[in-house]
Amino acid sequence: MKRAERQYALVDLLRGARRPVSVARLAREFGVSTRTVERDVASLQVAWVPLYADHGAAGGYSILREYSLPPLNLTAAESLAVLAGLGLLDSSPYQSAARRARAKIEAVLPDEHRASVQQVLGSVRVIDTSAAADPDVPLALLSDVIAARRVVRIAYAGGEEGGSASPVETVRDVECTGLLRGGDAWLLVGWCRLRQGIRGFRIEAIRRLDVLDEVAPPRDPALLEADQARWATRSLG
């Protein structure tokens, strides 16, 4: 199991636990050392996932209940739309979370809807023009980093916009503002302190990502809007 997948699985386990879970139990659950568990927890806390420690004989780690969404009652059409949308995220930074979300929705589909929903989903095909890269950084945590407005330091192997034929690796501090789907690629969008402007960084060209202990300062939203105006973009929110 990759680091990002393990961290998301760790969050899911804590969500379902009725009492704090010890480091030793988490280590056994994921087949790693207790030190690895502590590092995972530290990384998640840096990304502002609300994990906290309970001390004492029955102590361990817990997660704020508010971090989980309440159950949803979906119609067959709504379930189909959600499952199809999650399927489109299979080659995105949200791949692991999307697969787990699909499994949860499929598990609670009413029996009278299950066959028809699965039949329609089976008729949908997606052509990916390029295979998804296998990143070495926990990119699945990017959504939390963006929501927390954290600054990240990336080692980036690409041209100014990630399209150079002969990429040169540079280290950049980026104030994360969002994710952009452009053609067959996902890009991390933010204010690049190296170039002093809004830039988009192809996810597969990010060789390393470190979350810094800094919240991005306020910037004029018109800067991002002006940059996005060059493209036919739409928000998912």
C-alpha cells in the first residue's frame, strides 16, 4: 500500500472507531512500524486533518466527528451520476479516495436499483490519452493542503507551464490555490514565488512535495481570475 493510500485508510479507520486507536494497533492494521504510523499522523496533521491524541492506558488517536459527512439518501439516477463521476477520477489525484467512495456507495445501493445502475455503468467507457503517472509524493493530500491555504515546496521537472521538451528540475515555493484539469493532465495551480505569478504545475512532473509551516498570505483573487480567463474553464463548486 502506498503512503497516500495508507494515510487515507488510516483516516477512514479512525472515522469508524468508537474509541481512540493505539499506535500499536494501527501499525498492525497496516503492516508498518509504529514510527511509520507516527510519521503518517504528523503528515496528516500538517495538512490540517483534525487528528488528536488521547493519553492514558486506553489512549490513542481519534478524529473529530465533524470531519465525516452524514449519510446520504440517493435516488438511482443520483447514485449513477455520483458513481460515474467518481469513476472519472480514477486517473486523478483523488484516485484512492474516489475508489473508496465508490465502494461505499455500491455497498448501500438498494437491491432494486443495483442491477440497472451497474448495467449502465458497464456501458460507459473512458479513453485516457496518456497513462497516469505514479507519483512519489502524497498528492492525494493536495485537496486538504489547498483548503488550508498552505505553502508547499516542490521539486518540479518541467518547463514554465510543464510542457518543456527537455525539462529541468527547479525547486519552487507555491501558494496553493486549486487544481486544474487541462486536457489529459491534472495541474496544481498557485502563486509561484520563483516566477512571481500564477502558474500551473503538471502533477506527474512534481518529483517531491513538502508542506511548509506557513499559511499563504492573502492575494488579489483577480490575479487568478485573469489567468483563468485565458482558458475555457468551469468550477466544480
